Amino acid sequence: MSHLERALEELEIATAALAGTPMDGLVDRLGEARAALDRRSLAIAGLAELTGAGFTCSPEEREDALRRLRLSDEAGAEAQQRLAAVTRTALAEWRQWSQIYRALGAREPYSVLDCRA
């Protein structure tokens, strides 16, 4: 197996892991999502290093690599959109609970209540 084949396979595996990360209950799976993102980043970095100085391949290998890169890009973009949607939902919920908290008259932690009046 060539270095290019190994690098592409690692990218495909890492992308599949990211795309397969369940978005429901993501807060409980942040470590899993972070590991998938990190693995994909490393796979992309590995491909970038490989395509540096002196890299050559046949036209057939190039076409296959481009096809596989496009597929990984599409799957990664879909996963990114899903993660962005989860982030927006979490931020909206946080804002809502923050408003409720403030509306209930919550004070800063450790605030001193002056009862001398």
C-alpha cells in the first residue's frame, strides 16, 4: 500500500468517524467528537505533508485521489453543518436559561445581602 493510499484511507476513516458521531446528546459525547475532529485534522495534515516536495503519482492515482478527496470533503462538510446546528441549538438554550435565571432575580455568586435597613 502506497503512502498516498494509506493517507487517503486514514482520511476516509477519520471522516467516517466524524460523520458517524451522534449529534443527540452531544454534550455527553464531547470527548468522542473532539477525538474524531483531531483524528481528521491529523489525517489532513498527513496528506498535506505527503503532497509536498517531490510528490508524484500516475494520472490514474491522481484521479482516484481527487475522487476520494471530494467524497471526504462532502462528508466532512455535512458533519460540520450538523455540528454547527448543534452549537446554535445549545447557544439558544443557554441564552434562554440565562434569561430565566436573570428574571428570577438571581444574584452573583457569593454576593453579600445587606439586611441592616
